[in-house]
Amino acid sequence: MVRYKKSEEKRKQILFAAFQALSELGYDSVTLQVIADHAKVSKGVVHYYFESKEAVLVELLEWLTAKIFEKEFAAVQEQTTATGKLQAYINSAFVSPEKNRSFYRVYLDFLAKASRNSVYREINQRFYDNCTSISAEVLLLGQQEGIFSQNLAAEQTAPIIRAIIDGCLIQWLMTDKDELHAGFKESCFVTIMKVLGV
């Protein structure tokens, strides 16, 4: 059991190193050796856990998107009103300038490859399906509370909520100005509330 725990910790160490390397250098510049250097282990150790760079990156994308969904879902579950849930969802997505910058640099690299990589595309689709479930929960509760438009169908509207969140974060990233982070977060909330009919 101790051996299993150590091996899981080592895998996570390698995945985190891959994340750091991707954030700093970009997808095309990252090799197994670069990942090993960031993890402060030998390339052989990386090979022991992952047979290729692609294997590391597939698991990294799965790990990252699952971790983000779990955090956002937990934040939303702590709230009891639709407005509270939406605010918690957005706050959880807009973590901090540093964390958002690191994540979106990596995530955009993956998205660029996803159009030609069915594995990345499938992982991303699962992530968006999970995000849609959060958005649908917020919308349906708001409709029950009478604050969101009854004319909105969850199947069509829920994906738009995540699209606005990601769109605002990507636009913020392109400004390269940390001080605008809070403003984009507020605009994101206001825009989604307008879309939902408030």
C-alpha cells in the first residue's frame, strides 16, 4: 500500500511538472526530458510511469479538467440560490491572475491540438459536459425561483454560460494585465445574468 501511495505521488509530481513546463514553454517545446527536468527526476523515471510525451499530456489534460470541474462543482454546491451558485461558479473559474494565466496557456495549447487529436477532443467534451451540468443546475434553479427567463432551454443555454466564462478569461489573458482580472470577472457575471433574462 505504501508503494502504491508513493507511485501515485510520483505520477502527480510528473504531471504537475508537465503542467509547469507547458505553461512556461508551450506544447511544441515540451519533451520528456524537459518534463523530467521540471520534475527533478531522470528521464527514465518519467518513462517508468508514462510511455511517451503523449501519454503524459493525455493524463495531464484529464487530471486538469477533472480537478477544475470538481472545484467548481463543490463551490456551487455550497450555495442555495441561483444567483449565489452562479457567483460561486464564476468566482471558482476566476481563481487568480497567476493561476488563470497558467491554466489557460496550457488549455489553449491543448485546444489547438484537439481539432486534430480525437483523444484530447473526447477529454475536453467530457469537461464541457460536466460544465454544462453546473450551468443547467444554475439555470433551472433560477427558473424555479422566477428570476431567469422561462423561455430558455437548458440544452441550448447551459453551454453558453461556460462559453462566456471561457471567453472572458481568454480575453483577459490577451490583455496581459493582472489588474483587469476583477473587471473581467464582474463583466462575466453581468453578461451571463443578462443572457439569462435578468
